[in-house]
Amino acid sequence: MLNDTSTSKLLSAKKRLKQAEAAQKLAEQNAAKKVSEPQANNPAADEASLFRDAVKDVKPFTAPPKDEYKLKPKPIPLQFIRDEQQALVDSLSDHYIPAHEIETGEELLYLRDGHSPDILSKLRRGHWVIQAKIDLHGLISDEARLYVSTFISDCKKRGIRCVRIVHGKGLGSRNREPVLKHKLRGWLMQKDEVIAYAEAKKQDGGSGAVIVLLKA
């Protein structure tokens, strides 16, 4: 039989055992709670997980090469351009007989009908600034005619008023005659854009160039 002392010790041991078991159970519960807490306290993590589940079967879009987005250039209407150039050439005759050209010694001047004679005086004095120029040296007649016609038309479109055309003095031509000089003046008189022209000043080419005033 157990005496009172032994009984007391046994009861104390059982009590400590129960306390240890309770403490262990509480520790296990706390550990499980800590594992589940991060997801419960982190909504972003839950949303990320839901998003991954939603798009897991989606295939990524592959963009086509950049070159496919480029618009193809429109074809150049070569025949239209050739027709336009031919029309410009045909609009000027090499056999035009001037009816309103003014001759002052060796200098030739031109003023279209309906304009004030003061225009010629201003043109000769350099009243208008020369805004564009071309040189016809080295060109044959047909090339020069197209060049002049295109140049005058382009200047008119761009709002250019005063231009200089260098035609040369004919020193290198057959019989040393200024062939382009005479043809040029006839061409200019046939261009409706031309108001007047005058021989250039010495520093601008003298008798080898002409200053032309175009309509505004």
C-alpha cells in the first residue's frame, strides 16, 4: 500500500504530465496558425495566386515584325511625270517671234503688256532680291528648255518672285554665237508666269545672264 507521501508524489507527477501535454498541444496549434496566417494576412498573395490560375492556359501574343506595319510606298507615276515634262517642253517654241521685246543697244529687255514701265527700272536696279538661280551651261537646247520651264513653274508654286538664269555668252558654241541666250528670251516670253526680264548686272553675270521677275 502506498503511503501518503507516495500518493502525493504520484498525483504531482500526473499533474505535471497533463500540463506538459497541454503545453505541447498548444504549441502545435500555434505553429499551425502561423503557417496559415501569411496567406490570410496577405491579400496580394491571394490575388496573385488567383491571377496565375486564371491565365495559366493563355498563350502569349507574338507581335509580327515591325516591317509588316510599314505602309508600302505608292508607285511613282513615271508615265505621268514624263507626260508632264513633255507638256512643258511642248509649251515653249524655239521659233517664237517676240512682239514686245525692247532693244536698247545690245541689252534686251522685256515687259509683259499691262504692267508699269517702272517695273523694268526697278528690275535693272536690283530692287528685288534674287531668290533662286539656275545655270544652263553644258545643256543642249531640249534639255535647257525643259529645265527652264520646270524651274519657272516650281518657282511660281513656291512663291518666288525674282530669279536669275545664266545662259552664257556663247563663247564656246559654234560660230561663237549665244544660241541659248536668244532661245531663252523667247521661252521666257511664252511663260505666262513671267512679268519682265532684264540683262543681269555685271556682278551677276552681265550679258551672260538674265534677271526674271515672276508673278506673285
